[in-house]
Amino acid sequence: MSNQVKGQINEEVINTLIQLSRGIIGDKAVDSVLRTMKESGEELSGKDIVFAFADKIQSLFGDKGSYATIRQLGREVAKELIKNHEKDQWEGLLESGLNTFGFAYKIERTRQDAYICNCVFYEILNKQGLKPIEHCVCWAGWGFIEGFIRVLEEDVKSIKWVDRNIKEEKCKFIFVKEL
């Protein structure tokens, strides 16, 4: 079995992310981000559009503000999937959702942790000299996991990023059960 991402970050995925972002940061902020992206004149597609969008959010809101915003965006995507699917499908959606959207190969999960495997943004981060979670685009996956785990695991209070296994191409998140 190949560890390749089969989904594509297509127009539908991008439009969904933009619409959910409007609910988080408002129409004016999203329109401002989109306007500055268009003004750059670059022809972008797929992962480059999502990364550029996140990059503009980071420029606008700073590191902490963008991390919180994009993490919430990940949670909102998870909430939409949960709302639109039966409970017996949630586990599969957590595992395969990021692949369907074109963001990563899969999410592996145990009772204590989860791993984002083969993230498509890692190459861009690496080229820019950034480590995982040093750019807000990474926080979308964090929020996505968090959105699902909060409904799948009642005793989990929060989720914490731990590290990236470069060799296996996995980012590890642990579940915190006590605060």
C-alpha cells in the first residue's frame, strides 16, 4: 500500500476553508487576505494556495493569533464532518479525512496519541527553513485531530504536539487527560 496522498486540494476544499474562515475571523479579514494573495500575482494551485492563505493569516494576526485561528479552522472542518456523518463513521473520517482533502496521507491513532503521516506541507516548510508547528498551516491538522478526539475520547482535555519523526514522515500529538 502506498503512503501517497490521493485527495487533491481542489477548488471545493479551498472554498470550504475560506467559508469556514469567514465564520472565525470575519468577512473583512478573509477578504483582506484574499485581496493580498491576488495582488501578489502568483499563479498558485492546491497546497500552495492553502499555504499562501495561511501565510497571509500569519502576517495579519502574528504567530499566536494565526496559530489560534488556523487551529480553530481545523476544529471547524472536523465539526462539519462530524455533523454531516453518522457516529460510526467518525473514526474513519479522522483517519482518512486529511487524505481526502489532499493535506496528508492519514492520521494514525492510539488511545494516547495521534500521528499526521506524510503531510503535504512539510516540503514547503523545510524549503523555508521552518520546523513543524513553526508555521500556522500546521495548526490546521492539530485542530482537525482535536475536533475529532474531543468527541471520540471523553477523558481527553487537550492535545499537545510532541515532535516530528523525519524518517517516518510523522508528526506526533499526545492526548492530555488532565490539566
